[in-house]
Amino acid sequence: MAYGQFEQFIRNMSRVMGAVNTKLQRDLTLRTRVARRFSMVETAQFLGVDTTYLTRISGEEPSFPAGERRGRERTFSPSEIMLIRALIGSNKAARKPYLHWRRPGEPVKVVTFGAQKGGTGKSLTAAHFAQYINLNYGLRVGVIDADPQATVSLYFADEKLPLFQHDTPTLADFMGVDDPATVSLETPDPETLNSVWQPTPWPGVRLIPGGANIQNGDISLFFMSQKAKVPVYGVLRNAIRAWDAAYPPVTTVENIRGDNGEFDHAAYARALDETVDVIVIDQQPSLTLMQLNGLIAADSVVIPQTMKGFDLATLATYVSNIGEYLEFIMGFESDIEIGGGRHMVLPTIVQEQNDQDTDQILDLYRKAPREVMQVWYSRSDAIANAAEEYKSIYEYLPPKTRRASARAFMANANAVNDALVERIMPDLPTRGYAETFIRERWN
Ligand SMILES: Nc1ncnc2c1ncn2[C@@H]1O[C@H](COP(=O)(O)OP(=O)(O)OP(=O)(O)O)[C@@H](O)[C@H]1O
Ligand SMILES: [Mg+2]
């Protein structure tokens, strides 16, 4: 009786898992989320200024955060870095932009990280990108976790976020497809849409958490398509548009200082939460209807991809399946415009010691120089420890023995993110990290 035994097995495991403490390390991480502080030198680097300038401003500007002093070191949290950015950026004497918020009238930018293969670093890449543009450009970011595993959520959640609880709304709620029994063809109202976003400890970064009911979304979308001839691939895109229309950027950098030049803390706080500039979507490794929605909603799609031969076979199926979907969609809606930005394959977890991976990249790049990036994520030991705690490299505080490898991996993350920014948001000033990486590896 195979069925009976399986049922018994599931029942036993449910009982056991109910009693197992799955939260030990998780609780520790959630309690200390974004506990990492950054030195004066690191802060200056994020802002793109030199330390002398920063030190001078810290003396002149009355609202400059004190930070934490330990001996001669003075350190800042991400929130304090954002405030410093706003202080400098809103100063009439600022010689360049520091706060790169979108202006009123500009649409939100959507970037989706997806691949067919599991474990290629999609979630880590997405988390790093969101944190990098927050730290380096002051961008407000909405992270959407499209994966029932909720990996990227774990990189952002603190103890206040009700992850893995039944009533925590997910992407399925945002799309109005959380309950297959009551499928409606209408986008949820703006207030409902807005309530799905959860605050995170990062300044101006919010999250739509992942969760099991994302799978319900697929069932609902299927029913929807049976019920009426509706474009079930555009539900997320419509939801994002409806939310963006109701919660657009209003405040500009100029608005966060009064006429007398005094910094307006209330206006700054409101502006930080009024909208987001970029939406980052982390996909699950598959091409379900829910994941298709994430691709169709995107201005730019990034495919983080490992370079082993077998893994590349999954890239082949992924793109050919998407191709078939697109053909179907065009047949349905011939004038639809999808993905107006740039799209790219990002090599990940590359083993540089042997030539196989790098040869593969070289070969791909020669064949598709526009599509394949010259910057990649190398395999790193540093991240293994950080990932155990669900900490990104921008958050991880390594023990002494791992400081060098952590520093190297952060430089790697900076290069990847700099290259992504250059393609996805070409108006932003790049930092030169990608250029350095390419000079060092592609001689
Ligand atoms: N550059 C790297 N070097 C070493 N390990 C890495 C690197 N990038 C990611 N990893 C590890 O690989 C594992 C998978 O990473 P991640 O969760 O980001 O992948 P994913 O593609 O989102 O996975 P999934 O398909 O399950 O969503 C994690 O344990 C992560 O720490
Ligand atoms: Mg993932």
C-alpha cells in the first residue's frame, strides 16, 4: 500500500516538524538585521565624495547624524547614510546629484531576476542589487519575492516581519489571485495594493514577502484564463501600474529643505516612504504563470546563470520556452510592448581556478556580446558563512579569518552591480567597479 505509507510518512513528518525549532538561527539573524555599520571611508565611498569633504560637512551641517564613535572610528548605519545623502544632496551648493530619486512623472523601473536552474544565485544577486542601489544612489526599492521558498525575504526580514504566517499577504495578494475560489478579473484597489508592501530595516526599502500561496496564484490564473479571454500574463504588470499611479513620486530633492535652507526632517521621512524608484523581482527557478507575470512586468530581465554545460542546457530551455510564450502573447495582443530596457545573462558562482567556466563565458560572450555580461560572480567561500545567516555581503560582518575573502567578494558584488546599473539605469553615474573588473580579467 504505497499510498497509505506515504500518507503515514507525511503525517509523521508534519508532527515532527511542528515540534522542531526551525527558528533558532533565523531569530538571531532577524534580531540583528542590518546591525552592520559603515566607517567614514566606506560612507564616503557610497556617497562618491572624499572623506575630507564628508568630515567638513559633518562639522558644518547641524542635522548631520552623530553615528557611533568607538575610539577614533566613527560609523554609520544605512539609515544614517541615507540621511547624510539627503543632507548633502538637498544643499543648494551641491555640485552634483546625490539622491537619485525618480522625478514626478517618471514611471517605476522593474528589474526581474529569473532562471530555469535552481541555485544559480538569483536571490543573492537580487538582494545585492537592491542593497547596492540603496547604499550607492539612495534609491527607494521595492523587493518582490515571487518564490514560495521566500529566500530573498529572508535577506530583508527583521523580527517585525511576519514571514511564513498564513495571513501574511504575498505577491498573490498583490495580484489579486490569492484565492482560486474567488477569482476576480479586477486589479485590487490601490490601498489594498499598498498594504501588501512590508517595511524592512533598510531605509526606503520595502518588501512583498514570498510564501506558499504564490502557488495558489498559478491555480487562480489558470481558472481566470478558463473563465474569460483575459491576458493572464499581464496581471502583475497591471497591478504595478495601478499601484504606481496611486503612489507616484511627489517630493523632489529641492522640497526637503525649507526656503530658509533648513532641512525638513518630516518632508524627508515622508518622501522616503511615498513610493519606490525601482522594483526588484526575485523569481523561483521555473516558468509558471506567476513567474511569467514577473517577466512580462519587467523593463529589464537579468538571468543569473551558472556556466557548467548541463546548467547551460537549462538556459537553452528557459529562453526557448519564454520565446514560445512571447509568440503566444503577440498572437493575443499584437501591439503589446514588453521589456523596453536591456536584458542580460549574468554568469554566477564561476570557478576561476579551472578554465572551463571562464572559457564558457568567453565563448558565450563572443557569440552574444550584448546579451552576456563581461562581469560575473565568482564562487566565494565568504558568502557560504554569510548565507548560513541569510546575510548579504553588504550586511555580513566576517570573523577575522574571513575578512580578506569577504572584502574580495564585496568588491566582486560591487563590480557586478556597477555593470547592472550601467545597463539597467544608464542615466546613473557609474562607479568604475565594473571597468576595473574587466580590465583585470579580460587583458
Ligand atoms: N558566488 C557564490 N559563491 C558561493 N556560493 C554562492 C554564490 N552565490 C550564491 N551562492 C550560494 O548558492 C546558494 C544558492 O544561492 P541563491 O539562493 O541566491 O540561488 P537561487 O538561484 O536564488 O536559488 P533558487 O533557485 O533556489 O531560488 C546559496 O547557498 C548561496 O549562498
Ligand atoms: Mg532564489
